[in-house]
Amino acid sequence: MEKFVEQLLYRSRWILAPIYLGLSIALIALGIKFFQEVVHLVIHIISLKEADMVLVVLSLIDMAMVGGLIVMVMMSGYENFVSKLDVDDGEEKLGWLGRMDSSSLKAKIAASIVAISSIHLLKVFMNTEATDNDKILWYVLLHITFVISAFAMGILDILAAKARAATQKVAS
């Protein structure tokens, strides 16, 4: 019975595969929205004010960063939790693929969220006449929360690595 339960638990990791595949659909949707904004920018480039153009470009950067985050979660999550990706030697392979464990993935996600939040906050600051001060304060507090969380996760990862190294040293 125990062996059956263990095998069932181990094989249930494949439930994650369609979720990671669903992220690729989200990436397609993001790509469509990205190019919709690019077309909008090109069509209206002459009539756009500089500040409005910068806001559109910041939106494009924001979408590109979210796209990178989706790819990172999709690929490394699949490889860490479902199955190793089989990429032929002749095919192009992402440099970080196969080297990003769940801890480093978590750190990269936190850093990406901080960067995306920074871009969003910059967009809010550039469009301050349309945003009230209370809302700006909440955006800043949320961003600071993201920064502190990412910093704390980094510190915890460093402490955990030191604890693992000390445990291995004692065991040797």
C-alpha cells in the first residue's frame, strides 16, 4: 500500500504540466497585447507627447519583463517539478536551464516582481495628475513591501545555504 501511495504521489507531479502549458497561452496573449501597443505607438507617434510616449514604452518594457518572468517560471518550474527538458545538443539551449533550482527561481521571481513594480511605479509618477496622492502612497508602500520581501528572501536563502554548508561540514 505504501509503495502505491508513493508512486501515486510521485506521478501526480504531471498535473503541473498542463498548468505550465497554460502559461505558454498566457505568453501568447501577452505577445498579442504587446504588439497591439507597438502598433498603437507607431500609428500615433507624431501626435503623442513625449511623456505619453515614455509611458507607452514603459508599458512595453513592463510587458517584456512579465513575458520573461512567464518563460522563467514555465521552463524552470517544469524542469524542477515535472521532468527534465530534453533539448538536443544541436538545438539552442537557454544558459540558465537545468541550473535553476526552486530557491534560485524564487529569488529571480522576487527580483522580477520588484523590477516590474518599479516600472509600474515610474509610470504612476509620470502620470501623477491623473492619480490622487493616497493612491500614490499605496503604490509606494506596495513597492516597498515587494523590495523588503525580496531582500528578506535573499537573506533567508543565504542563511539556509550557510546552515547546509555547516551541516555538511559536521557530517564529513
